[in-house]
Amino acid sequence: VYMMVCDVQRAFVCYCMVDTPHGDVLLDKWDDMMLHNLENKVVAHKRISISEVIERDLFIEQKMRERYAIANRYFQNYLEEIYNK
């Protein structure tokens, strides 16, 4: 989607490992907080991973547009049904 919206032909995906913020709502008192803290465990330059080059695929983009059109029609019909009750 990003390649289509930004009209780029090639892209990379960067995966970044970051610490879980203290007090995060997804963690509870039984979680081992040491597993969520990468400092002193993983060297900073190893926390980032970059993918291979991703080439834009116009066929996939066309399939996405078709699926969007179908989903949008379904959504519009659903809204119309709700509003006309």
C-alpha cells in the first residue's frame, strides 16, 4: 500500500527492536520485565534488521484495488441498511 500511495518502485522494510515502555497496558504484574528490556542485552546496532529490496508489483496492486472496491460496496450497503432502519 505504501509503495502505491507514495508511488515508489522499490522499498525496504526495517524491523526495530525497542524496549517495552514501563507501565505498558499490555503487560501485567506476572510478566518478566527483564524480557521487555533490551538494554545491555542486545547491542544497539543489532536491534535493526533491514529486509531485501521489495519491488513494486502492479498485479498485486490491481488485486488490492479490486478487493477494496468489493469491501467498500459491502460497507456502503451495510451503512445504508443501518441508517434506513
